[in-house]
Amino acid sequence: MLEIAQYFEQVTAGFRPIVLIASGLAAVLVGLFIWLGGLGVRRVLLAVVGAITGGICGFFTIGRNIASALILAAGAAIIAIMFEKIFITILAASLAAVFGFAVLAKPYTESSADFSTDIKQACLQMPLYCWAIIVALAVIFILAGFFLWRLTSALCCATLGTLLIFAGMILLLLYKGATPISSIYSRTPFYAAVFVAMTAFGTMEQLLLCQRAEEKLTRKKETNKGKKGPGKTRLNWRT
């Protein structure tokens, strides 16, 4: 896997600067928005994530047809909005399983040039207790999605936002000619701690500020209803 990341660093040296700068800034800005306020626009975020997921699945499972990918993307976006709680629960469990696999599978990868070969090799060599941990993480987040739905939603938004911020910063550093991926790999514990701290801060911030914003919006609606109520009573002369 490291060889693949290093190869990506070498390939990006031939990219136009505007590509790295534009994509990097876009990822950082969108990541900051989702990291700090994704809970307030979770339906829009779910629609986008659902569309991307459905589009990717449709493109690779149905003959790499763009039309089928678009249809599945639209269907997945609608399903994500209609079944908001279920989709967030599945997303949280998937993220937990992926992160758990990435951490536990690291000692069992051979760092070959083929990413799929590394994954297959890790799946074959990982002991049973590693799979039990991954399943346990997925079950825990599924239960959290049902019983602590707001906390799970904030955690998903903070995680996705942090991932985008990291990706954007990597692209911007690649424009500068640095080797951020190799640096992250060599100092994995440090950057993992930074990722966890950012995710925790984003989760708590969204739980506090988004809740206050929703409470203010609810009070404003109740006040407007109270103001409109007497007016309607005066206009109705039959009462």
C-alpha cells in the first residue's frame, strides 16, 4: 500500500498546479463545513453520499454503464433521504468497519504494488479475533445509530469532514512538492491522534451548536404561529 501511495505522490508531480490547488481548496472548504456544521444539513449530505455510493456501485456492478450509474445514484439519494436514520446507521457501521480493518490489517499487508492483492492477503492472514473486533465495532455503531442517533449523526459528519480536510491538505502539500503521504505513514500514531482529536471536537461542537440553532428555529416558528393566531381569529367574523 505504501508503494501505491508513493507512486501517487510521484504521479501528481506531473499534474497542473491549478488541478491540485483547486481540488485541494475545495476539499478543505467542504470538509470544514461538514466538520463543523454537517449535522445542520444532514439531509443534503446524505443525498450526496447516497448518490456517490449508488453511482459507484452502479458503475462497477452493471457493466460500467454511465446511464445505469446515474439511475442508481438518483435512487440511492432518494432512499438516503427517505430512510435517513437507517442510512446514517449503515454509514456509521461501515466507517467503523473500514477504519477497524485498516488498523488491524496493517501488520498483515506486504506493501505490494497491487492494492487488491494487499487486501486479499490481509483477509487471508488476519486471525479470527481481528474479524471479531471488526464485527463488534459495526454492531456497536448499529446500536448507537438506533439509540443514540443524534450522536451517531454528528460523529459521521465529523469523520467525513475530517477525511476531506486531510485529503485537501495532502493535495495542497503535493502541489508544494512535499511528500505528505509518506510522512503520515512514518508517523502514523501522531496523525491518528490528530484525526481522532479533530473528529471528537467536530462531534461535540455540532452537538452543542446545531442543537442551539434548532432550538432557536423552533422558538421562532412558535412565536410566528402565536403572532399569526390572533390575526386569523379577528378576520374570522363568524367566530
